[in-house]
Amino acid sequence: MMASDQQKREQEIERLAREIGRLIRETDPESQEELREAATIMREEAHQTQETTHPERRRAMNPLAAGIGLVVIGAGLAFIMPPVGLVLIVVGFFAIVWGVVITWFKK
């Protein structure tokens, strides 16, 4: 029961991360950098909270989360520096696939 609650929570967080990424991409380029910084601050805050509440329960970050971040950042950079942005998007998709495979094998 507890695992399904955690799984639902993780799915909701992933959905929110995708929604945030979509909203950042749809924003004008001047505001995108500020929104990315806010997303970075949220990520850092989440890591600090996890370390202070459960220091013994540190677990490795799933590449899925990093992949989503890389895709979002790559999409933003694709407008400014297309080659760099596209490379980040490709690397992000590989990380997402890797994360999905790891998650699938854990279950």
C-alpha cells in the first residue's frame, strides 16, 4: 500500500515536471531564464529537504529526472544555440529512456 502511494506521488511529480517544462517552453525567451532558475532552486530545495529529513535514506537519482531537465534546458537553448540545444535534447531523451528502463527492471 505504501509503495503505491509513493508511486502515485512520483507520477504526480513527473506530471508536474512535464507541465512546468511545457510552460517554460511556451513563455517568451526573456522570461525563460528566470523560470529555469526558479526550477533549479526548487530542485535544490527538494534535495536539501530529503537530506535533512532522511539522511540515511539517500538513494541514487534516477536518470529520468535528469533527462527531463536536460530536455527542458535543451529546448530553451535550441532557440539561442541550436547545436547545443539539440545535443542536450538528444542526451536528455537517452537519459529518459535509461531511467524508464531502470524503473521497469526495479519492479
